[in-house]
Amino acid sequence: MVAGHVMGAVEVVVPVDGQGMDVVHLLLGRFWEVVTLAAGDRALPTETWRAEFAIAVVEIAANIVRYAYPNRVDGPSFTLALRLYLDHIEAVLTDEGIAFAPPAEVAPAAVSVDELAVDLLEGGYGLWLAHSAVDEVGHERTADGANRWRLAKRLPLEVR
Amino acid sequence: MDSMVDLDPGGTAVIHIRGRLDFLSAAGARQRFSDVIEGGHRRLVVDLDGLEFLDSSGLGALIGGLKAARQTGGDLRLARAPEQAKVILSLTSLDRVFRSYGTVEEALADY
């Protein structure tokens, strides 16, 4: 994917509280408006394609809201940036919570419906879903002690 | 998330979901399914027409409800699933586990 020129972007600080996910969904809605405006002659991404991107963003965001700040202090939050490039879109989520420890295997191995239900309810499938839904999922611990997630999905290239 | 339940004396129940079924509402939804099943209604149809978003935790609640319903000889079926719900069901291959219908009426008629 070509990094290049940002064609559209939205960014927000998401509170880690009961309203956080409302903010995430609102920002996604706003971003699709931006993508539509910037589309020009190009075909808009399909509903399915947009749903896949949203699923990945929501799973990572949910993990941050649920697990990044186990010892809450004043106003924990994370930033969510959604950016449109010529050939892909990306989401960057940055939080200053506890270091994320990637699971040994990305796919949880549920062997029964009970385990499957529990895994799903606890967000155990979140990372696996993100990998399935978009093209790139990356996490790094930055020099100043933040977690930075980057999700990227290639845009369809058809012209209308 | 809100849910409204229509109970039928014949043992079916339609649970209408509105809003997001996600990690914040999954436990409540799971409880709703349990209550309906324990009340003797084992053939469930979950009407997803008002569903705004379904995340993996919401899927967990549906799977839990499915299991509980099938254990009593019933089932939990989905109706009017919006596109995003279909996508997450497909990504997890859980679209092969749930029976899904275009309308509530078709789901009920198939019981």
C-alpha cells in the first residue's frame, strides 16, 4: 500500500467509559461521509467492505476500552484516527494504558460451544477477527510508552 | 440495546433487538434469552432488523442463547440480519451454525 498523500481524515479522543463506543461508531459514520466526498469518479467501497473495516476497528477499540486501563485514573482515553489514502484506508488507535501482550496464537482454539461462547463474550476473538477483516493489523509499543495499533485495508480500484 | 419480546402460547418467542449488540449489552441479551427459554419458550427467533452493530461479544451472546435453546430441544434462529451482522457471521463461519431468514414470518413458519 502506498503511504502518500492523505485524501481525508477524521480523528477523535475516545473516552474509556460507557460512552466510548458511541464515539467510535460516530467517527466511523463521519469517516464514510468523508470517503464518499473524496471518491470523485471512483467506485465507493461496498457496504460489505465498509462493514469489514468497521468490525476490525470496533474489535480493537473494544479491547482498549475493556482492558487497557485496569487501574483507572482520571479520564483514561485513546485516540482514534481514520485516514483515506489513494489505495487504502487506515485506522490508528493509540492508548497509554498497560502494554498489550499479544496472545501466542492469534486464533483462539475453542473446542466446544461453551468455550466458543465464553471466548467470544470475553473478546478472545477480537484480534483474530481484525486480521480476517482487513489486510494489515500491526501493534507496537512506542518509545514514550504508548500502544499504537494500525489497521489497513486496500481500497477497491474500480472506476465508476 | 433494547429488546422487546413477543411470546406465543405455542412455545415460540420473537426477540426484537434494537441498537448495538456488543460487549456492553451482551450479558443482558444473554440473560434475556435465558429468561425466555426458562419461561418455556424454546423456539426463538431473534429479529435483527433494528440491530445497529454486532461485535464478537454480541455473537457470543447469540451462541450462548443458541446452545441453551438447543439443549431444551428448541432453537435460536436469526431474522432480518443487516449487512454488518451477515459479514461478522460470515467471517467467523457462524453463518453455518445459525439458521437465518429474510423475515420473522419465514423463521417462525419453518419451526
